[in-house]
Amino acid sequence: MKKNYISNSEDSIKLFKNNIFDSLSKVHYTVPLFLFIPAILFFCYQAFENNLAVLTFLGYFGAGILVWTITEYFLHRFIFHYHPSSDFGKQIHFIFHGVHHDYPRDKKRLVMPPSASIPLATLFYFLFSLFLTKTLLFAFFPGFLLGYLIYDMMHYAMHHHNFKNPLLKKIKQHHMLHHYQDSSKGYGVSSSLWDIILHSNFSAESNKN
């Protein structure tokens, strides 16, 4: 398999000539915490304000986390790893995900910037509102957001921290294989669950290396 260019630099390359646009393409890894933890708490509060039973809340909250893992997998596999044929399409692909594969240790492009995460979160909120009552949505959506936050924080940590916990070490290895061995496998970042189910996981031999 052809090896792509990979830099170990932690600095951010300039993606746009316009400084404003370029600043919108990168973010400190803590920013999603300040944006989405208050949102998660708000939705949880609204769920209980609407007298949602605790067990029902926990069930839908857990379902939100699970649906995030599916969403993460499909976004990564079919959107971020879609390779367009046109030059313009290739430029868009590089801005959204190609730059991360070329510069996987870029500290400011490891979590989703608000310029992308807020519109996407809004889109998903209205999408889920088509299927759930408002009260159930108040339980489901914070679980979905928490799943996203776990993904973002784990993604940053995988590229910049050495885990001691065996499970976290295994999750990190899974993602590093995606970056450094075969980018056509291992699309799950926070979990390898859907790679296993949908047959895009690495072989047992790869995981031993």
C-alpha cells in the first residue's frame, strides 16, 4: 500500500490565505468542553423539568451515546474518507480531513472547531426532533453530545498522550493503525465496535504489531 506523507510537527499549517478563515479552521482542544458541557446540563435539566422518569431518561441518554458511535463511524468512513475526483473536491477533502492525516499531531486540528461542530450539532438536533418528542429529545440529545465530547477528547489524547490503562491503550492502537498502517480500515475512533460489526477492523496480526 502506498504510504502518504505524514508530518510529526505539532504546529498548524496555514489552510487559507484569509487569516479569519484560517483561524476558524483550528481550535484549542478544551473549547468543545466549554461549549457543550453547559448544553448537556441544560438539556438534562429540561428533561427533568418536563417530569421525565429517571429510568426513561437514562435509557434515552444511553441511546444517544450509542447513536453517536454509529454517527462517528459513518461520518468518518463515508464523508471524511470520501475521495472526490475533481480538484476542487480534493481541496475540500483536504481541508476537512486530509490535513489531519498529513499532520496527525497538529494540536489545533484534532477536535472539531466550533465553525463546524455548532452547525452540525444544530442539524442533528432538528433531525432527531423529527422522530422524538421534545421531552425525550431532552434526554437523548445530551447523550449524543456527550458521546461527541468523549470522541473529541479521546481523539486529542490518542495523538498526544501515552495511556497506561490497557483498554485505552488498545483503543489508541486501533486509531494509530488507521493513521500509520491502513486508512481504509479502523474508522471508529472512540470505539472499534462498528468496525467489528461492519467488517472494517484490522486483522489480529496487525493488532499484535
